[in-house]
Amino acid sequence: MADIELNVEVRKTVGSGGARATRAEGKVPGVLYGGPLGPVPVAISANAFRKALYTGKLLGHLFTLRHGDETQSVIAKEIQFHPVSDAPVHFDLFRVDEHQLIKIAVPVHFRNQDASPGLKRGGTLNIARHEVELMVRADHIPEELVADLTGREIGDTIRFSDLELPKGASPVITDRDFTVATVAGTSAQMSADAAVDASEASTEG
């Protein structure tokens, strides 16, 4: 669980006009979903929200929402940003129990590209999935999934089974070991490899 606690207030006005009025007060409007209480329009101080956002542990992580003396574990599922200023303008939060199994997209990061013979020879990394949806406990959401490219040659495929998962996590897609990325050769590299193979075959013959 991220070490973030945000104070929230319930918005009395909703709709686009209410959202504009909330932003004019220096707050970010949002909606709290999930659980038996139904959706509730809320707002958080823009400064506090940006500070939490810049930690990198807000979106897609479990954190604490405080309203008066009450606290609630929540997860941020979506944050909308202004197209010009890039300031947060709206958010969606979901109530969860910290031990609850939830579905969430986790980013995939690729490590040790300089240790991949295929990439060093001019191959390219074709990424099929920048993130993977997992079923995982809310308090065990990983920061990232790591794909190790050490030793990867041109033509190699990195599959979901190559990723290390936190305990108890499983993919949402369960009917196949799906592709995450491939190490592909460029046309020039493939031609060069073919020429080398032909030269070696001629020498051996």
C-alpha cells in the first residue's frame, strides 16, 4: 500500500458546471465508486493531489482517503489531464479492501537491453504489450513487471511466463501464454545474416 493519505470532501454540485466551480476553488473534482454506497462526487486539494501524483505511487496503487474521522482504502483507476497545461482535471477512485482481489493493468518494463545479442546486432524490440492486466490483491500490486532481455537473440519471443509475478497474482488472460514482445531483425540485418550463413556454408563445403 502506498504511503499516501489524501483528504477528500464531498461535492455538493455535479456536472460540468460543478466541476468547473470546483477547479476554480483550487481543487480537483472526482468520483468515488465501488462498494455498497454507490458513486459519490468528491474533491481534493489540487496542490495535495499533484504532490501525491508526482510520487508516481498514486495511479494504480492502493492509498488512503480521509473524510473527517473516516478513512477508506481506495485505488485510482483513471486520472484526466488538461490537454495544454497537463494539470489533473478529474479522477476516478474505487473503494477496495486492501486484501481484495482486483483487476488492474501493470506496466511492463524491459531491462538489460545492452545484454541482448540480438539487439546489439541491430535487432529491434517490438513491444506487443506495454502493460498487462493482472488479478492481484490490492495490497500486493507491483510497481512494474520486468522482462529481462539478457541473452535474447533475433527471433526470440518474450512471453507472459517470462515475467516474474508477485505471490498470488495471475493474468486476466488465462487461455494462452501470450506474447509481450519480440526481438525482430531489420531487413538489412536479416540480409547480412543470410550472407554470413551463405559464406560459412560455402567455406564448409
